[in-house]
Amino acid sequence: MGAHRTLDCDLLVIGSGAGGLSAAVTAAHLGLNVIVAEKDAHYGGTTAWSGGWMWIPRNPLAVEAGIHEAIDKPLSYLRHELGEQFDEARARSFLDNGPRMVDFFRRKTALQFIDGNAIPDFHGHTPDAATGGRSVCAAPFDGRRLGERLHDLKAPLHETTLWGMGIASGAELRHFLNALHKPASFWYVTKKVLRHWRDLLVHRRGTQLVNGNALVAGLARSLLDQGGQILTNSPATRLLKNDGRVTGAVLHTPQGALHVQAHRGVVLACGGFPHDPKRKQQLLPHAPTGQEHWSAGNRGNTGDGLRLGESAGGQVARDLVQAAALAPVSLVPRANPGSEGTVAHFPHLIERAKPGLIAVTARGERFTNEANSYHDFMQGLLAATPAGHKPEAWLLCDHAFIRCYGLGAVKPAPMPLTPWLGNGYLKRGDTLAELARACGLDAERLQATVQRYNAMVAEGKDLDFAKGETPYNRIQGDAIHAMARGLPNPCMGPIARGPFYAVKVVMGSLGTFAGLRVNPQGQVLDGQDQPIAGLYAGGNDMNSLMGGHYPAGGITLGPAMTFGFIAAHHMAGVDPAHSPLNSIVN
């Protein structure tokens, strides 16, 4: 065998999303020497494409705003939501340390947060659901602070941006939707766009980073400031072991094999298995060949971390209620296919709750509350799909709606509709019957469905699926527009005047839930439920604390950030409750 290169560190993190980078930054602040290995050419993984929201009950930003709740409240909400999947030890570990994690990053690092104090939990009828105070998001970040490493950061998913510029949810998104109606919004958008075009000229990419892109940038800057390394184009091919302990990994770098010795531990944080056909076939019943699932997750997330964990004796959980974080996805043809393929997987997260849209099956019938969370929406579609049929649906609206809100990858006015009609992504009909023909729907049933829906709009009561009846539904809707039009329900508007439009959605996800089984410290467990020395799992390589349920937005990134923080303390031999990094002690 030829000689190979070696590198020494305390902690090796495999994967560069929030779960891995949180562990890396925390460990570096605790004095450990850290290397992050990323297989793709750009760091950030699915996190860089995400909304950047984290579910962290009792976080410092909520407390500062006067929102105080005992730990028993979120614990009770999780107990009711998760049922048999509720793991009290892990839940307490998460709820105790989440606020400490936010406190540490705010006070000691480049990563800052904005509050989500008005964002409710998904299921408002569950006992101890909150109407706000449990969410935080990464604050906008100036990408110029990354210097040369800006170009190694994964750009946001192009189809979710405007000319490559990310748009933050909340107030900023409202400015973009109101740009043609309100002078203040017009000027806000004009300034943003001009700055973005200048960035493209000077920096070859946008530097006004928001959402998940800002989260990764803040974490990366914080790690680099502490002397940590981020290696790209460096997939891990196998773990190194000695005497039953994981001691490092072999990376396949552009310069050849690199053996990294990690004295304190290895964190597997490779983003789960959204693009691993074999694992999807095993764990997703709706994907019998492993191909019938179009995840919006990063294309490089092909299950590497789970296989590496299993090679050391780790166990991938098979008992979750749902193995993926389901979301409706539309398949967007790309004019200039890049590294991400000829078709983009667009996640429908924003427009479904706005007034004037319904979702129907091929039979032309509604099947669920369109304003519910993406995960619940897809559970509804699965339940409504007869055996042997593909779980597919159509999101349908009229001309006024699409020009106001857009539809999927189709942007609102003044952006043109013609390219989307031309490539077949968007279907149009002057009448509902015409639209039904274009989509292959049952025309008679579709007309009856829309007629019934429009009749309910006037009353503001969805007698079929209770749309608009939870705080989460209502905040996702558009109360200002609805009120201006005299509509009593912020999620219900008429589908009245043609032309009418539709986009097809298929089974997809934002990522996967089933991962390596871990203890409350994030250590990977073997078949006898014993921790494997030196091996930790983070992000979506760690089995979801939620057990396949989806109780609130940010239940992927919140636990990912928190358990990264916990794992780093464990390998440094420090109790997070008495950490030198915290000001929150109890």
C-alpha cells in the first residue's frame, strides 16, 4: 500500500449543515481542534436551502420579550403530540439545552437570531400548543464577512429566489408581495434588487444572506474565527476504529486519501437519506422502488452517514410514524441544468394557505386542509390516495391569485407567466373544464368542488376540512388582503374569474426523520443500546426526537443545533448546565 496523508484533530465533523457546524463551533469554543469534512464542492447542505427556522421553546429572545413559560408546557405539548414516540430523557435534554445553545451563539459568535415570537405551533388544538415564543431564525448575514469562503457556501435553491437573491419570510416577503401596491414596499424591493445586482457584478453572487443561508454563513464564520477548518470535496469513505472506539475517518480528497485522527470523537451529520433509493425503498411505503419520492433536500444527501454509523455497529431506527419530513413538491424543468440536475424539486411551503387556492386529487376533489403544515398536507394526500394509485395532487387558483402570490416556482406580477406555460410546469384553462382537460382531471367533479368551495368562502367556514381554524393556519393566510376584500377567513378566497391555473405536486420531503439511534448526549447506540465510544450523530443522521411526527416549524433545525451543542460538550467533558459558554445556568 502507498503512503497516505494524515491529519490530527480533536473533533472530526462529517457534513456541514447546521447539526454538524453547531457541534464544530461549540467544540472550538471549548478549546478543541476541529475539522469539518464536506463531500460536496460547497458547504451548507440542506440547511443552506432551508428557511433557517429553529423550534427552541423558552429561548432568550422570547424571555426578553416577556414570554415566560415553564418547561412543563412544551414538554406536555410534545408528550401529547408524540404519543408512544415520546422519549422524556431526550426531550428534557433538548428543552433544557436549547435556550443555552441560543444564548451561547448570541453572546460568543458571529451567528445572531431574530425572534419568531408570533409564530404558533402547528397543532393549535393540542393541549399546551403555543401561539408564539418558541421559534427563532438566523438573522440576515452580510456574506462579505466570509471573504473568499463566500464562494464555497452553497447558494440558496435558485427556484426559491428572485434572480438568485434570497427573500426572508415575514416582513420582507410581504414587501415583495406588496411591491406593486405600496410605495414603501416598492422602494424596499428596489433597493434590495439594486444591491443584489451590484453584488453579482462585484462578488459574482448575492451577499445579502437570509434564512438558512444566513444560518450556515454565521456558523461558518464563527468556526473559521476559532481556527476550525472546513474541507470541501472531501467525502468520508470509512471510519477508523481502534479497540472498539471510533478514532477518525478516511476522507477522499482531491489530493488523494486523507486519514483524519480525531482524539475526542467523530460527528456524523450527512443529512440523512433523502436521495438514497435503497433506504427510501426500505423506509418509505409510498416509494416501493425507492424512486417515487422527490425530496427538496440537498442532492448530496445519499445516506453516507447512516452507512458509516452502521459500519461501527449503529442502528437506524425503523419504528417511526413517518420516516421523512413530508412536503408537497413540484418538478420544475430547468432551462440550464446544473449540478443539481435537469429538474428542480420545489417545496410548496408558502402559498397553500393564502385565500383563493385549493388542492384537488385527479378526481377533482379536495382532500385536506390546504393551510395545514406541509407534512400534514401530504399525510392527507396519502390517506386519500387509493391503493395502487400515485399520490399526486394539483394546486389550483385563478388569475387574480397567481398574479398576487405566484404559484410554486411561478413568481407573482410583474414576473411573466409565459415561460412556465411554455415548459409545461404551469397549466392554464379559460374555464375550469378547460383546466381539467389540461391536467387530466374529472371536469364535472372539479366544477362541483369549486362551486361548493366558493359557497363556503362567503361564510368563511370550511365545513369539509376546517381551513383557517387554528392560529398556524391563520398566520400562514393573508388577513390584510382578506379583510380588504371583505373575506371573513384569511385562508379562504373565491376561485372565481378565469383564466384558471394549476401546478402538479408529488410526494416529496424537506429531509428525513429516521436516523441513527442516539442517547440524550447524541452518542450513537449499538444493538444493545450501549453508546459507541467516539461516535456521535447530528442533524438528520440522528434519529428524530419527534419520532416521525411534525408538531411545529423548525423541529429539524432546532434539535440539530441543540444536540450539536450538547454533543460538543460531552466530548469536551463539560456539563452544558455549568458550561463556561453559558449565562443560563438553571
